[in-house]
Amino acid sequence: MTYLSGLFDKVERAVPGVSGLSFVDDIGWLAEGKDEEAVAARLLEAAAASIEWAVQNGVASDPGKTAAAFSSWRRKAAPEATVMVGEHSIPFNKEATIWLRIWLD
């Protein structure tokens, strides 16, 4: 069993304004920004801090299970920005975008 509580403290200290969420073995990072590029940049910082913590603690993740979702009060085209997680570019999921706090899937 892996104990991940140190991960949340590390990332939340390293990236102000990012909050960690978890359920069983899934971890999520919540970030706010003025637009999708700002959110993607903050999530990139959170991913980098997560990877650093994982390397230091012998934890591996599966990039294939990584996903990004975007929420906005403004309705516009689906987000085009991507989130870099290590060497992997993760696009915002266009089929699971949230507009006005209503989940569209």
C-alpha cells in the first residue's frame, strides 16, 4: 500500500492556488485561471511537482489514465490548450467539458 498524503502538501505548497482531490488511488488537481492557457500552465506546474515527489518516493503513475477537464462560466468552443504531464501532452477532454457548472458528457 502506498501512502500519498505527502504528495498533496508538496504540490499545494509548490503551486499556490492548486488544490488536490483524491478518491482511493485516483488523484486530481483543481486549478483556477483567467483562461484555458492559464489553467493548463498551473496544471503543468502541479504535474511537475507531482512527478518530482513520485520520483523521490518510488511511486509510478500511468500516463494513459491521465485526463484533463475544463470548466468555464463563458460558453465558447471546446478548449484547445493541452496540459503537459512529463513528456505527455494531455488535451482537455472535449466530450467532458463543463459550462456554467453543468456537466456535459
